[in-house]
Amino acid sequence: MAEMLQRMGLDPDAVQQQMLRQAMQTFDRHMAQGGYYEGLLSGGNLASMRMNTLENNQLEDLCLLLPEQNRLVLRGGCSSTAGSGWRELDVEIPLQAADPQPQTVLTDTYGSASVQLEGTQGTITLRRTPETAAWESDYGIRLEQDRTYPILGIYNEYIDLCIGELGASFHPVVYLLTKDGVVEYVDVLHCLMFGSALVCQNPIYIANQGVALERSGSEVNLRQEDGSVLELAPLTAEWNAQELPYEVTGAFNDMGDDQFDWMDVESNGSVQMGVQDNSVFYQGYADYLGVVPEGMVLGVWTNETADGAPGITFVAAIKYDLYNETLTLTMLNGQNPFAEGKTQLQLIRCPDN
């Protein structure tokens, strides 16, 4: 597929990004309009559907159509709650590059945090101030200097953004409003507790009639089409509490390099790992942070070990192969606890007892 697109004068990476954006926008629009999300938060079903939408729109899996001369269509799809669980999606790809249109740059600053978004390229900058320095004693997060982080997992077209707070102390949350009126968010402090990868969480579909974001005190509200105002902080806390998806829970072994390492993840987020040929044992917590093309993003935090060694934190994208019962772990941030220096690892699911 990539070679064929290149022969047509197209950039495969740009086409791939267009497919992922169109598929995810269609999925989010369908979920928000239909209200099907209400029963999907438990068991991680919503996260699985979003991951399937990304996974099944990779270029090598798509059907290429030429309905008439000078027209190119790629046939993909998105997850659905109806019928076979899949909605077909045709995306027309322009064969001639259009004049580039200037992207709207969205920005906001609140307290020690600022955000900038241009298309799907977004960054969040945190400044070292007394309120972020307090994170070290409160949460174990050390910000030694000003730092800018990319935002992972953003696919939509956005018309507004705003930074607010969640709960006590300085707890910044970046809210993004799509052109379809759906709210997405990046819980900055929540992500930083697992490392240094800031991931856009699943959209809050209940807030699907938005026209503008506005800060009220320290929190952000959504102004809706009918003129009413919806508080986003309670919804954010509710959507943060999603269970882990089935695909990433269970017991998995790594038998590579003549060593025996293992990981056991429960749906409530409890995680245990035996690494370095099962000589070091970690206990801690895993949390779902969002989805990227490499998989479902989990942040993992562990306590210090029984012999006093410090705990570890890392962020990984995890993709489960149902047919081979293998789990591919791609490191996004932190040290790979199973294979130092490696960015990718495969684990095998243990048979159920």
C-alpha cells in the first residue's frame, strides 16, 4: 500500500494520519450522538473499541478503491455497538496536493501551565514555580526546571481549549473541544504520576453539545448549544475511574533470553511483576491513560521492593493479539522493567486456571 501511494505522488504517513483522524472522528461522533457510551465504561469496553478503530485502520489493512479516473478511496471503518460491531468508512484521498491552509493555533495559560495546539500537534508546558515544586512532597513528582511535553493521542479537529483544575492543590487539566461539540481532556497531574507522557484521555461523550469552553474560578465549564453551562470537573473525575480493558488484564509471561519474567494485571488496576529472572518483585498500580496507534496506554507505578529498592514508574502502549495470545508492550516513557534498553517486548498470556 505504501509503495502504491508513493507512486501516486502521495505521502503514506500523511495518508495514514488522515485515515486515523477520519476513523476516530466518525467513531466519536457516532458514540456522542447515539449515547451508547453509558454501558461501555465498565470493563474497559470503550477503550477497546477506540483501540480497535485505530488498529484496523492501518494502511496495510485497508482496501484501495478507484471508483473512477482521478479518484482514490480508502475503505476503513470504526467500531460500533450495532450489527457486527463495525461501521464501514470510505475516505477519499485527494490525488493532487491542495494549497496548504493555515492551521488555527489554540493557546491557553493558567497558573504554571500553558498549552498550544495546532492541528494534531499539541504541547503542554509546565513552569517550575512554588505550586509545581510542591508536587515533589505531595506526589513524588520532581519538576527541576520548566519543561514542555507533547500531547499524545489527539485525532480530532478542535475549536477551543482551556486549562482548569481538578480537586485540591494545583491539579491542571487541559480540556479540548472538538468541532462536533465533544470534550476531550488531558489530566496533566494524573499522567505525571506515572512518568512523563501526557496522553489525551477518552472523550467525555456526555458533553456532546458544546460550543465553547470557559473558566469559572479554577474549574472549566462547557457552554452548550442551548445556552446552558455544564461543569466538567465532576465528569472528568468520573471518566478517570474507568476499569482497565480486558485485553491488558490477566497474567503474562516473558520467556525470552532464557529468563522467566512475568506480569499480572487485575481489572481494578492492581499490578504485580517479577523481573530480572523473577529475582525482583514489584507491586503497584496500573491506570489506563488513553489510546495511540501502538496500543492502549497504561501508566504503571510501583512501591519500593521488600528489600528497600526504589519503586519504578513507566508508561507503555499495550496491544493484544487475540489469535496468538501475545501482548506487545511498547515503551513510551520510563525504563523497560523486563528488558533494559529495549523499547518493545512480547509477553504470552498464561492459561486460565
